[in-house]
Amino acid sequence: MNQTQTSASTPWSRIAQHPQYQELLRSKRAFILPASLFFVAYYFALPILVGWWPELMKKPVLGPINAAYLFALSEFFMAWAIAYVYVQKAGKWDEQARQILAKESSDSAHH
Amino acid sequence: MTPAIWMFLAFVVATLGITVWAAKRNTGASAYFAAGRSITGWQNGLAVAGDYMSAASFLGISGMIALYGFDGFMYSVGWLVAYLTVLLVVAEPLRNAGKYTMADLLAYRLSPRPVRAMASLSTITVSTFYMVAQMIGAGALVKLLLKDIPWITTNTAIIGVGVMMVVYVVFGGMLATTWVQIIKAILLMTGTIFLSALVMKHYGFSFERFFDAASHITYLDSKTKLEVTRNFLDPGMKFGDAATAGIGKWDLVSLGIALLFGTAGLPHILVRFYTVPDAKTARVSVVWAMVIIGSFYILTTFLGFGAATIIRPDHIVTDNMAAPQLAETLGGPLFFAFISAVAFATILAVVAGLTISASASFAHDFYSNVLHHGKETNPDSEVLVARITAFVVGGVSIFLAIQLQTVNVAFLVGLAFAVAASANLPVIVLSIFWKRFSTTGAVAGLAVGLLASIVLILISPSLMGIDPPEVVGAKRHLIQMNAIFPLTNPGILSIPIGFLAAILGSLLRPEPEAEAKFEELQVRAQTGLGAETASSH
């Protein structure tokens, strides 16, 4: 992994300047940052609600099943849903990355 | 011979067969450390799940729910949601930038020797704590299961587990370890689904009757010796204000932080992403793992509340035996034998996974790159060192597990998660996302995070407390003083300390070379350009 040259024009530095690459980074950030903030907030809502408002969470909602258990169960589906959306998005990012790499290898062949 | 022994022997023979098969294919370092990067997405997903669903989850959580109801289920939730951190933040960049260990990612743009030395220390610390916990659990379990055989004691059981794991790792490498995990994950899921079905059959497959029973459990309270009726679906039996004088809710949040951020710093989970051909497969494998792990933890509802309602808390022998006891009550001795053998297989597999991540880190990070400056020309010597390390790690763990066999197992696992979250995760995240992150920052983050989590646990109620003289053995606190830090889990404080040390270290001693290489690391992490490929040896 240390075989990379540090000259000004490495494949890495050329790609880094590429507008398509900048777009890829923006697109990733635009999903991963808010999605991470969301799942962290959703996750901590459970211990906070259970710890500070236990009476509220003890209320039966569905037959004998209370709000605390239903919320806990919903965490699993929340995690699966975010994972699903992420995989859908990541498929598009893979395609973008492939285009960038293909363009880079054809460019460097011309030099 | 009891059925439990036969089933256990069948597992041992099958896994040894895999080890022999894998040993023939282990040619070269990439094959030994990363299974030749030949594992497919679903296989690695099962293996990640197998590495993760330890005895602590299978035996520990079922027991926790059986005794403390909903509060035990909180662990289940944290253990799954944590995988979003792995999926969204860590798995793909790590796969693209690294080779065999977590430290590869850090060493990419930082000064390799100090960073690898510290990362190796933290990897081995986390793995050893985790491993000793598993082995103590195995000792206790085997002693309970095979109590009719006179020569089986806690010590011989610990030694047996230690020897098995060394055999898997030394001869079979990552390929054998991976397949042991896959088989174990399938066995564990089968056992859990079947046991859950038996619980539901007991309630005529009516969720309403099941949850109704869980909300009115009448039993003899162990403290007051009075008959009580409690709703086990209600939160608060373990972490509530009444049970903990108001501190429990903070402990719950602190535990949540450690689970959420510790998973993405566990070395034996991270190395799994090097066994697949590319970042896309790494992603697919996390998704598979999330499906399996999520389903498993939802099913702990039936194991835990099932044990609470059918056996009742006052009839559960010890909290770690709730699931096997439930299996015996509902499925008879044969099913009890199966579940017990699965529990034992679980421990064995997890311990093998931990051993290989610790020995890979020592051989690749410390031996090759710190001692030999990364100029080792013969890759076989790296494998040889890893094999020797596996022997040493096995020996040390056997010794520690025998010495510490009365220490609480959950405390050791908590320590492993806390160290992983406080030392490893901050430096992984900053290395991927922060341009100004420097070598000083990484070393400071690893060292301070490691130290902070260990010190905070040493002065926590887990180890400190004043017991009345009649409390003896495992229940007695190691240090007979009032705890200085009030929470049992240090995460809420030690993780911010780890991040702070890493950030301050980077700001105090910036590193232009590391900043200059950030672009390269980012391109490689995000596009996979230059990443290690399947047939790289």
C-alpha cells in the first residue's frame, strides 16, 4: 500500500479534481449525514423515553403490549429500512464510481 | 454418554474436518489472514452474525429478559442498531483502504509505526477481554451441562475450549474460522427459531395470550421473599429509578452509546470485511448480517419472556441458563442437548474469531510493520508469527480465564465494547473523514481512549463497592470501597474523552504529509481504486 508516488499527477489526485467525483462525494454526504443523525436520534429516543418518562411508555397500546415494547420493536424495522434505502443509493454510487474510474483509465492511456 | 456430549462431539468433528480442508488451501498470507478474499456476501453475512451472536447474547440476553423483562430487551435493540454505524460509516472505506487489520486504515496516511503499535495494543486488549469472558462462560456452561462426568471441571472445560480454538486458528486460518462461524450461525438460528416456535405452541400460537402472560407474571421475589405479580413488558426492573436510586437511566444511555459505537470498533468484526472480494460485497454482507442478527434479537422476545412466563423467574437456576432450561422444559432432554451444544459451539466459534483477529494484528501490525518496518520480504514469516501468536494468545487466555473465573462475564464484555468504542472508533472515523487528523492525534486517541475506559471501569460500581461480610465469591466486589464513578458503563464519558484526545492531539501536532495523503485515501475509500483484490497473493 505504500507503493504510491507522491508526484502532482497521480490517478488519485486527478480523480479528486474530477467534477463527477466531487458530485459523488456530495451525493454520499447528502444521504449518510442526515441518515446517521436520524438513526442516532431515533435510537436514543428509546432509552431517554423509557428512563425519564417510564409511565408514558408503560401505557398499553396494542392489547397487553405497551408503548415501550412497540417502540423497541420499531427500532429493528427502522434499522432495516435505513439499510434498505442505503443499499439502493449505494448501487447508484457504485455506477458513478465505475464511470469515474473508467474515464480515468482511458485518460491515463492517452497520456 | 448423554446426548449433549454426542451433539457436541459431532460439532467438534465437523469443524475439525473443515480445519483440515482449509489447511490444504491456506497458501500464503492473503489466504491465511483474509480467506483469499474469496468469501461471498451471504457467507460473510452469516460469519459476521456468527462472530457477533456470542454466548453473551444467546445465554445472557435470554436470561436478562427472563429476570428483568423489558430492560433486558434494550440490549437486543442496541446490538442491532449498532450495525447501521458499521454499514453507513465503516465497512466500505475500511475494505477499500485496508489489507488485513484495522490499523491498515490508520497507517494509510499516518506514520505507520507508532499508529500500528498502539492499534495493535488496543486490538489485543479488546480481543483478550472479550475472549476471557467467553471462556469463563464456556467453563461455567460445560460444568453445568456435563455435571455427571467427574473429570469435567471448569478448568478442564476452559482448557478444552482454548485448545480447540488454537487448532482452528493455527491450522485453518481465516477460512476455517469463517466456516466455523457460518455453521454456528445456522445452528444458532435454527435452535432459536425452533425454541421460539415451541414457546408460541405453548400459547396456542396466540400472540395475545403470550403477551398477556408476560404482562402478569407471579413469582417469589428473590430479595423480599414475597410473592409478587409484575408486568415484564414494563421498563424499569433493572434500570428504573426505584431499582437504582435514579442512576439507572444514565447507565442505560451510557450502555446505549457503548453498544452503538463499540460494534464498529470491534476488531474481530472489522477483519471480516477483508475476507470478501470488494467493498460492494462487504456492504451486502453487512445487510445479510443485519437481517440475521435482527431476526435473532427479535426472537429473544420469545426466549426471554418465554422463560419468564413458563419457567418463572424464581425457578431459573442462573440467569445464563434460562434458554437451555426453557429448551428442556418445552422440548425434552434431546432438545436441551441440542441447545446446549449450540451454546457451546457459539462460544467456541466466537473465541476462534477473536483469536485470529488478535494474532493477525500482532503479526501484521506489530511484527511486520513495527519491528520489521514493513520491509519483510517473506510473507510466510508473517503467517508463521500469527500462528505462534495464536498459541500464545490461547495460552494467556486459558491462564487468565482460570484465574478470573469468578469475575462477572457481562462486565468483561462491557469492558471490551467500551474500549472498542472509546479507543478504536474515534480514530477510525477521524481517519476517514477528517483531513487534519495526525499521527499524534491517532496515538493520543487510542491511548487515552483505552486508558479512560479501563480506569472508569476500575472505579465503577462493577468493581468497587462495600459488601456485607456474608457476600462471597463472584458477587463480592473486588475493591471494597464506594465507587468513584457512578455508572457501570463508562461509554458516556470515555467515548467523548477518546474523541477529544484524538482531536486535540491532531490540532497540537499537525502533520502536512498526512493532510496531503487525505485526498488519496478518500478517493481510494470512496471509489475502491487500488483496493486489495481477490487474488492478491
